[in-house]
Amino acid sequence: MKQLEHILNKAYKNNFWLWILNKALNRIIPFNAPHKFYIDKIDLNNIQVNIPYIRKNLNHLKGVHACALATASEYACGFLLISRLSPSNYRLIMRNMHVDYVKQGKENLKVKFNLSEDRLLEIKRRLEVSQQSLEIFEVEIRNAKGDLISIAKLEWQLKEWKMVNN
């Protein structure tokens, strides 16, 4: 985990390390590898993930499949969230997801998620008090023109590892 954190810190500033981060994440999260999602941009508060318009991501109508949209939303939100908290201290599990599919995606798509410093501090304060927190986030996916393709509402359970039953 420390090595991934080291790569992430370098990826904030350097495209080579961003490429390394994407390669590492495809090995760590093998379920996502066939989809070829990759992080275009990342900083402390924002992440942008590309969903390529490739056969493995398409439905029978040649649009990006609903499951690819949902998975990419989860990936972007979950990765940014856990990267800002300590993965060695907290477990992150998606409790619920609701996705509104607005328009069909027929090209590469961008997943954008923002986690403000204020929201992060609010989450940390709740975790200090209760050792567990339920948090809801919205993630948008848009095409190159800026058209809204989907909005995902993700509910995450954050819990201290010491509170997790084995």
C-alpha cells in the first residue's frame, strides 16, 4: 500500500507516473483491466477517468454499456475517496448505488468526481467520533461535447479496520 501511495503522489505531478499508476491499478483491480479505464487527471480533490469506446464496453446497440458506466463511476469515486483517507486505517465498501442513464454514449467518455477539502474534513470528523460513516456522493459521466450521459449516486460505508468483524 505504501508503494501505491508513493506512485500516486508522483502521479499528481508527472504523466509518466500517472501511466505507472494506471498500470498498477489494472493489476491491483483486475476486474477493471478488460475495460481499459484509465485516469486522465488526478489531484488531491479531483479525478477524471476515461472510458474508452471499445468493444468490451459496448452494449448490443453499440453504446457504452450501463455496467461500464456504473463500474467507472464506482472506480473514480472510490479511488479518490480512499486515496485521501488512510487505506490502512479505513475500509471502504459501497453500500448502495443508483444510476440515472440520461443519454447513450457513442464515443470515449469522461468520469469526473470532485471531493472538496471541506467535505473531506467533515468525513474525517465524523469518523473520529463514530468509527463508521455512511457517505453519499454524485459522479457524472459526460461525452466530449459535455453532454450528460449518466449520474451515479454512490453510498459508501467507511469503517475503521479495527471495527470490522473477521
